[in-house]
Amino acid sequence: MKQLIYSIILLGFILNASSCDKNEAPDPMEIDPLDSTYVQTSYNLEIPTGFPEPVIPSDNQLTDQGVKLGRMLFYDPILSADSTMSCATCHRQENAFTDPRVLSPGIDGIEGTRNSMPLFNLAYGLNTAFTWDGSRTTLEEQALEPIDNPIELHQPIPEMVQKLKDHPDYPLLFRKAFNADIDSINVAKALSQFMRIIISGNSRYDQVINQVPGVEPTELEIIGRNLFNLETGMPGEAECVHCHGGVLYTEFSFKNNGLDDIASINDFSDLGLGGVTGNTSDYGKFKVPTLRNIALTAPYMHDGRFATLEEVIDHYSEGIHFSPTISPELGSEFTTGQNTNLTDEQKQALLAFLEMLTDSSFINNEAYANPF
């Protein structure tokens, strides 16, 4: 009888223990990482001395996880239809994130119609229009455009999203960055986060301004800077500062810089901003690029027509052509009544100053380099 009672008690303990096991927390090894919630870490963006604070969208704050993901996507050819090209194919770090080719071919070998723009200091362009013609109003919007562009990466957005979902690593990386599944919105956000942290502000000129010990300008560079900023009173000053002013060396404006002879408002081969706004007063106007790292971003102009900085300086000195929307700031017979006509010595001085704007640490920064 006692044996029977002991057996019943023992059975009760076993059943009770089994019931308790069911209420215990699940084994961490059995939790699906894709069902977990992650905490994002704010990215520490280093602002160069003298630079303003960048404006970051409230719905796409910089995080370590988002920047890491964006950097991977930027360099991964998975974003192209045949997985052969990435964003970095046409935006190379050694060229200040632009393309040394006049026109960049896409995955089908078809060339675009405009030269690739450099991708740095974009965190300061939040409230302006992106691309040569201003057709994209936010960096997030611009980030997706090359993916489904039939000339560039040529991949429909839904197909790109599915490829990322099928990838062994990206689903978890998106979960860690956004606590969300992969979609086009978060692809754009990740790419934009990476592009916003690409900042250049440590050129030799910056080092001179910030009085870095041992860094001094040459006499030629000083003359070139004065020409650039209209400080000498010499004949034929360059007057570059009108459109390339401020610490960023661009005012994010759109100008017609007199590249071609245009007799009629309807004769422009590329309408530029006018093709977006529909306003004839915007025909032939293109975004004024930054002059930072300008020595690295050849060829020049929206169509890459000038191979060297010397050609660019010659154009502004004596090569301006007439068109109905020509910028009044240009020194030429069509605006001021006479060409700028820089001397050879002035041209060399201006070139020396422009080369001062090259940031060698920027093009060698591992934080911007290919992570694969």
C-alpha cells in the first residue's frame, strides 16, 4: 500500500515538473533572429572644422547598422539585373565617387547622356534638388533611380527586393537596421545613410585655413585664391565665387554657363532643369557642382566635354557662348561686355588654388571603401 502511495506522489512530481517546463522562457537558440527586435546605435558623424551641421531627415536618422547596410548595398552588384554592376561602378572612391569616363555605360553597354556626379557632402543637400537637372528632390528618391533605370542597373524594383530577400545575409541586416522586412523604402534609406556620411573637408586648403602646423600656401596658390574670390582688383578676375561660394564651394544653384551657341530658346539639345520644370527660363541650366576635389572628378560639365581643368579655365576665361538663359554672373561679352581673358600666369594660379581643394584623406578613408 505504501509503495502505491509513493508511486502516485512521484508521478505527481513528474507531471508537475513537465507542466512547469512548458511555462519556462523558450531556449534562446530556438528564437528566430528575423522575429527579434533590435536596438539601433546612433552613428557618430564627424563634422569637419568650419562646416555647418548637416540636416538629417527625421525619418532616416543615421545609425551604425543603417550605414553598414547602406555601404554593403552601395558596393554590391546584386542591385543590378545581371549582378555585374554596383553603385560604386560609376561612383569610384579614388575619383571622389564619380566616374573618369565621359559617359557611364550600364549593364547592357548603353551609355547614359550625362557625366556621373560626385557623391560627397550630400548631407548638405537635403533641401535641394539632386542630379544635374534637379529631377530628384530627396536623396532617398535619388538612391533608387539608377536601379530600375533602363540604361543603368536596369532592374525592376520588385525583382531587386526579392533578390535581397533571398540572400542569406540581407534579411537579418535589414532587421537589425530597421526592425523591418526588406522593401524599397528601406533600401533607399540605407543607401542614403551611407551616402550622407561621405564627407570631405580636409583638403590642403582646409588645413591652411585651420592653421595646421607645417601647412602653408604657395605664392601661386594665394594669387589663385584671390582671383577666385575677387580680392585683388586685377584685370580679368575669375569671379568663381559667384556660383561656387561658401565652405562647400557650391550654392546648390542651377546655372547656364554658356557651353554652346544657342540662338533660340528651343535649340538646346539638353534642356537640363527646364526639362523638369517646363519653364523656358530654366532651359539649359544645370546644377552647379562643388569644386571640392575638382582635380579628381574629370571629365567636366554635365556632358563630360572637358577633359582637363585647364580646358575648364579656358572656357570661363574666353570661351563663353551665347544662349538666351546664360548666367549674368559670367564674365563675357554676352554678360559684362567683355571676356574675362585671364593671363597664362593667372590661369596657372587659379589651377593651383583649385588643386588645393583635393582631400587625399577622403579618397583613402576606409570607412567609405568597399566592405567586401
